[in-house]
Amino acid sequence: MTNAMPQNMPHPSLALLTDLYQLTMAYGYWKQGRADQPAVFHLFFRKPPFQGGYAIAAGLAPAIDYLSAFRFEPDDIAYLATLVGNDGQSLFEPRFFDYLAELRLACDVDAMPEGTVAFGQEPLLRVRGPILQCQLLETALLNIVNFQTLIATKAARVCQAAAGDPVVEFGLRRAQGIDGGLSASRAAYIGGCAATSNVLAGKLYGIPVKGTHAHSWVMSFDTEAEAFASYAEAMPNNCVFLVDTYDTLEGVRRAVEIGIKLRSEGHELVGVRLDSGDLAYLSIEARKILDAGGFSQAQILASNDLDERIIENLKAQGAKISVWGVGTKLATAYDQPALGGVYKLGAVQNEEGEWAPRLKLSEQVVKTSIPGILQVRRYETTDGMTGDMIYDELGGVDPRQIVVDAKDPTRRKSMPAPLVSRDLLTPVIRGGRVVAESEPLEVVRERARGELQRLHPTIRRFMNPHEYPVGLDVGLHECRDAMIQAARDPQVAATPEG
Ligand SMILES: Nc1ncnc2c1ncn2[C@@H]1O[C@H](COP(=O)(O)OP(=O)(O)OP(=O)(O)O)[C@@H](O)[C@H]1O
Ligand SMILES: O=P(O)(O)OC[C@H]1O[C@H](OP(=O)(O)OP(=O)(O)O)[C@H](O)[C@@H]1O
Ligand SMILES: O=C(O)c1cccnc1
């Protein structure tokens, strides 16, 4: 449960949290004497999730925890020694276990800081080092970064729909297991949620926690009035009454009665929660009752299968909801349960010490990989973000300063000076040692908020968003194009015209 661990604490190694094929390849590299051949891999997704225009990078801190703790412990090795092939013999030879026992990560990792707005094809993370080591990290890095990026993005969308109203994440009960629940709470906070109902996430990550009460509280009393009065007596400083157990608007009237009593005792009604029915109509009527009763400051919290589209729609209907409780559809990324992030080899170093870019072909242009040691350069003006360029650090940025769409090379855009630009992948680990300062979650959350503000609203909209310009540096594009030609038809590529 790396994701569940607080930062800056020793973690158990999760070296076996991987697909077996990473270990079969590692074994192969070791047998061939290629274990230490330098290589570079990139972790990226191809399309932003939810048919949206952007993603929020998340999961880096838990990924760093995983990398820092990475080693094969004696009991891991003992387990690996039990694995056999189809002849019943051990999969790995004993000397490989000695190698694994001694293995310490020596990789360099560069990454987009968490909370950075990210787009398709851009590396969120780059791992460079001995090929065996880079390969071993693939599965866990994808597991951590894919999920947290997905949920942070979903949360950003939900918060965008809430337009400044606080969103409380209520997802734990329907999240995908224990770690799914904890890491969803963490990522949802990065994406902009104001609080979580998840108390352990509050303790581990310092996220504000909030809670009302359930229908069971009301049902356990003979009457709703008794239930509210008893709750107010027990917890006068946290009274949000769930008003829909029997008749919602009657429930609001009852909340007002108890609110008056609370006030006479020096406390204030925090609000009511609506959890069923027509949330637009009920919130408008509830607002009238609360205002008429002298509780214009009381909040109306709504929950019940909410997501960004329902919230947007409720806002358009004039709903008087001031706080949004969002659970299942946020913590499970209900409409897109996985981000298709991948981890691809970009280059290997040959025996002469030269880097050789590597390419994976595909029938789909978007799935043909991008070779090189990649970096992402973001261009901005005072108005906001204007475009991103993926370039190869070996070749540097071509002086033509043109980006070419990786999916459609006829689409090009020039990125002339004097735009402000910055490289998004920054050093996180060098030679296996963490070099980046750990960031408070508040800082990460604020970064996401700030970056989203600098993104044009047309790119943020839910329906058919405008595509943010991301392209390959023209030099990288030409190199990739030549590699594609050569891989498809070596003979054509070998001719002078080819
Ligand atoms: N005015 C509205 N416009 C659009 N969607 C709404 C509106 N009011 C509620 N919804 C949403 O419609 C769905 C209605 O849920 P559902 O059919 O389960 O009814 P319910 O009133 O919640 O009943 P239950 O008592 O079973 O909870 C929820 O996703 C809710 O958020
Ligand atoms: O709807 P979500 O976005 O997931 O938010 C969390 C839900 O969890 C609680 O319901 P409960 O578990 O009692 O189930 P319910 O859906 O029957 O109300 C709460 O009343 C919310 O409705
Ligand atoms: O505090 C609440 O109201 C809450 C918590 C979890 C799930 N649903 C509601």
C-alpha cells in the first residue's frame, strides 16, 4: 500500500508489485550481460480522459516513495525461487537471485510536478538508467500514476462544474478497495476537492475531513425531530441535518426549528443535506425555508450520484446548492475507469556510448511511439498557456521553432520567441537518490488550480473541447518520420530520395 503511506516515512519495498514479464525480461537482460545498458523510458497517456481536453498529473509523490523503497527483500527472493517454467524447473537461476538481492536503483527520474496540466503524448515521467532497472519499474509506476492522474482529472472537472462551490469527496465506500479509496481521496484533493469524508486519508495526507450523518441516524429514532434534536445535543458545532429520510421539505422545516434552539444555546446551524429527489427544485424550496427562518447563511449540501455533468446541469437549473458531496462517480472515475497511460522505450545507448532512438510502429499513427530522450516545453504568454512542444534533449529544439502534430503532420504551429517557455520534466531522482523536495499537498493543489486558470476555457469545456496545441519539435518529427519510413520499408529508406 505505498499510496497509503504518509510521505517521508520508511515504506516496505513493493518490488514484487509487478507483472511477471518484467522479471522475465530482467532475467533475459542479465543473462545476456545487458543489465546495465543505459536506456530511457517515457510514461505518457495518449488522450486526456473523459473525452476532455486536459489531465492533471498526479501520483508522483507515491511513485517516489515506491522508488525509494525499491529492493528485493529475502522473502521476495524466496518467493521468486518457487516459480517454475513449463518443465517444472525454476524460472530463474540462483545467481540471478544474488543479483536481485544486491540490486539498488541507480536510475535518473525526471517528472512533471504533481498538479501540472498535461496533455496526450507528453511524458509525465521519464526514467533513464540501466535497462533492467527501468524495465522493472514499468508496472508499478503505471499503476500509481495512471490512477491518481485519472482521479485528479475527474476531481478537477467536478470542481470546474461546481464553479467555486466546495466539493467534498465521499467516495470511500464505493472506491476500488482500500488503496483505491485512499489514493482517490489524495488525488481528488489535488484536483480541487475541498475535503474528504475519508478519515484515514485526512490523517495520512493532511486533507481536511468533513462529515454529516446518515439516514440510519434518523431511522434509529421514532421521529425525525427527535433525531435532529439528539444530534444537535451531541454535536452542536457540526450540525448538517440530512433532511430527506421522510419528506425533504418537512425535514428542512424541522432543521430550522432545531436551528433556532441551537442559536439560543450559542451555536449555529451549519446546514442541511439533500440526498434524493429533484435536487434543483428541493434546493430552491429549501433555500426559501432556510432564509425565511433566519438561516440565510446555512448551507445546502447535495449528494446522490453526482458528477460534473449533473452539477453543471443543476447549476443551469438555478439550483441553490452551496456544497457538493460527490462519491462513487468521482472515486471510481465511473465513466472512464482507467487512464490508458503507457511506458515506452525511447532510446538505448550502444557500446560506443551513443544514444540510439528506438521506435515502435503501429497501424494507428497515434500509437507509433516517439523516439528519443524526450522533454516537454510549455509556451506561455501573459494570457495563458499557448502550446507544448515535445523535443528530444539529444538534438535540442530545432531553430525553426515549429511543432508538428504527432497524429497529423500537416498540422503545424510555430512557437516564435519571445514567448515565455519552461521545461516540464524536472529532476526528481538522480542515480537512485531523491533530489526533489517533497511538496505539501496544498502546494500541488494550488499548482493545479493555477494551471487550469491559465488554460483557455474552450479547452476546459466538457463538450467537444478545443484541442490544446501539442506537437513534436520539427527536428524530432523529421527524425521520427525517417525512422518510420526505414522501419516500414528499409529499401525505400536506403535510397537517396527515401
Ligand atoms: N434536477 C435535476 N436535474 C438533473 N439530475 C438530477 C436532478 N435532481 C437529481 N438529479 C440526479 O438524478 C439522479 C436521480 O437518482 P435516482 O433515480 O436514484 O432518484 P433518487 O431521487 O435519488 O431516488 P432514491 O430515493 O432511490 O435515492 C441522481 O444522479 C441525481 O443526482
Ligand atoms: O452518491 P455518491 O456520489 O456515491 O455519494 C455518497 C453517497 O453515499 C451515501 O449514500 P448510501 O451509501 O447510504 O447509499 P444511497 O445511494 O442509497 O443513499 C450518501 O448518502 C451519498 O448518497
Ligand atoms: O458525511 C456525509 O454526509 C457522507 C459521507 C460519506 C458518504 N456519504 C455521505
